[in-house]
Amino acid sequence: MYFVKKAVLFTSCLISLICHGDVIPVYQIEQATGSYVQATLTHDIYRYSGDSQLNDLVVTDAQGNKLPYRISVPSTQVSEQSQQTPVRFFPVAVGTAPEMLLALSSASIRLDDNEISVSVVKNDKEELQNQAAPTDFFVVDLSDLKNRADTLVVSWPQSEAHQYLEVQVSGTNDMSTWVPIANTTLVQLHKDGQQLTRNKIAISLAEKQYAYLKLKFTRGGEQLQLTQVNVENTDKVATAVPHDRWEITGQLVEDQESALRAGTAAPSMPVAAWEFQRDDIAPVAQLDLKLGELTYGDSLRVYSRATEKQPWQLVHQGIWFNTQVGSDWQHSDEISIYNNTHSYWRIELHELVRTSAKPILVLQRQPELLQFIANAAAPFKIAVETDSKLQNQNTSAQIFSQLIAGKEITWQSATVKPLNPDLNQFARYGMQISWKTIVFWGILILAVGVLIGVVVRLMGQMKTARE
């Protein structure tokens, strides 16, 4: 029995060594700041991976230790964009009758080039109010504004007397009934080259809510001259991550009959057909077609298949436009498909463009983010493990989630350096039956033979002992 145990142990060790896949580096990250690092993965990684979900991906440090990681989709970035629109305004003197405000509303303030001198343009209506009287309030004309008003931005010359301004804002449509809107303090401080400015008033008005606003300065308004009033609107803009796009060129094939009727008794359909092959298995989300400066407005059929021996599968059928609009060439919108990982593609156009078209197939997908927990042992390598049975991503993602649970993470972006390994090293490009498979089965058969021999020998010894 001792020999049997030794034989079984030896066999198990050999099988374990054979089954362990090679780890082949594809990219390298020279330096990484912080412990939480992320890098963008494009379709290029799928040239080496044998799994369309990247379950064979491995992240290692300089000593070859595997690091926890996960693969995620980049989130849409939301930013704020503000736009300011100048609006007309005019001062109203103390004692001005309410019925004169509508007549005064055609006046405006013009700021001279030096931004200090203020000239009043009243369109010959100066006689409508007492020019010697001090300013009671300012009226802001919103009657020409065609959208909402989020914020009012007020500018005035900097002076010690006007460092702090308390202002009341109210609105009206008839210049007689004023509705309170806001009450705030504006600030403009300047000392030793440093400046503090708070000149925005939140008003949050809907479109056409009020035609006029009143700015009543209850503090610091003596001899105040406004130089400019703007309406500012702020919008949140979602910025999507740019798509990962790559092109493949095809060849005009001998079979110029539509694959749509292949294997059927239906009459043949002559077409102009090109076939394409890509060297990756990245899941494709959108498809585009480049026809250059060829005017086209006819049928388009797109097919795909995983291997050369499979029948073509129809992916899209419709009309494709490619035409010149002015000086630019415009074409139909991209075709949406669902995570297609097929390597072989075929497009069919109208047979009349067989000799004139040179189509280019453009594949699109959303790039992915590789996020991993780094240590001090740089450089880090993004590698592919050649054993197709491994589920590295699933296991690593579970560990990763446990390590970051409850933590506020700030990710540091890193740049990956392509190592351009030989494609023949990877399982997807190797033989259907690799040398490791042959050695594995050879050792397994040899081990079984040894075990059978040991058993026969033991049985013979037992028979001899009985005699």
C-alpha cells in the first residue's frame, strides 16, 4: 500500500502543475499614487483574453503577487455650466410717479470702455423725472428675456463707501404691484491685491414670471451707480465617457449572393458583399459604416458569426444613407446591437456599388475601468491567465468588495503601458489541443497504468501467500 500512496501523491502533484495556467503580462503600470488605482481598459485587452467577461484577468505586483481588483463601467460625469445674459436697467429718482415707470423702462445704462465712467442713455426722456433727486431704486427690465432667471449678477465700481450693499429685490408685470423676491447683502472688498466679491442674488424665476425687477438698496446705496446687470442660468450637463471606437477593413468576397437566403429554395439575390474579421472578442454595443464620399441610399444587411464554419446570423437589416450635405458628408445613425462578441462579420449593399464602394466597419463600445488595490511593490502588471477554467474576476471582485466596504474611496488614475506580448502565447491563438493537454493525458494514462500494475502485483503476492 505504501507504493500505491506514493504513486497517487506523485500523480496529483503533476496534475496540479500541469493544470496551473501561465500568467502573461499585457500591460504595465510603472507608478501609482495611493492605494486605490484605476486604469481604462479598451477593446485591445480582448485581443489577448479568452473570455468575453475578462474572467481570466489578473493584476500582479513586482513580486508576482495577485492583487484584488474589479472591472466596472465608468459613471457619467455631471458638471455645471453657467451662462450670463446682459439685461437693461435704469435708475428711478426719489419722487418719481408710478405711472412714469413704464415710460422710463425704455431707458438703459451704458458702461464706457474704462468700466468706471457711467453714462445714462434715456432716449430724450430725462424730463420725466427730477434729475436733481437722488436715486430711489433701480429697475431691471426682463421683458425681453425668453427663458428662466436663476441668478441676478450685479456689478458696480469698487469704492470704500460701497463695500457692503443690502438690497431688496421685488418683481412686477405692471409697474405698480411689486412682489418681494429676495433680500440679501452684496460684498465687494479689495485690499493688497486681494479681492472678495459676492455680487450674485438668487431669484429663481420661471420664464416670463416677471417683466421687471426692483433693486432697492437699503444700505450702501447712497450715490451708487450700477455698471452692469446680468441674468445667470446654471445647468447641469452630463458628460458621457467617449466610446471606444475601432475600425476593421474587409474584402470583397466571391460569394455575391445574399446570405439571407442561403440554404433555402428561394431565388438568389445578387448583392455587393464584403466580409470582415477582427482579432478581439470585445462585446460590441454599436456599429457604424464608413462609405467615404460615395452617395448611397439603399439597403444594408449586417451579419455576424463566431467561427468560419457557422452559418451567418442576421444582425441588422434596413436602409443606409450616405450623402453630402453642404461641404460635409452625413450618414445614418449608428446601429445598436447587444454585446456581440463575434469575430466574423459580413455586410451586404446594393449590387450596383460592388466596384465603387470600399466600406469600413466601425465597432463601438463603452470602455471599462479596472480598479485595484495597490501596494508599495510597483510596477504593477495587468495580465491574462491562460487557464480558461479560472474565474479570477469573480473571486477577486468579492475580496475587493469586502476590503472597500464602508470606505470613502478616491481613485487615482494611472496610465498603462502596452507590453505587446506574442499572441501565440495565449490559449485563444494556440492549438486546439495544447502540449499541456497532451502531457496531462499522457501522465494520467501512465499513472493509471502504474496503479493497475501495482494492484496486479499485490494480488499475485496474495495468491502466492495462500498457496
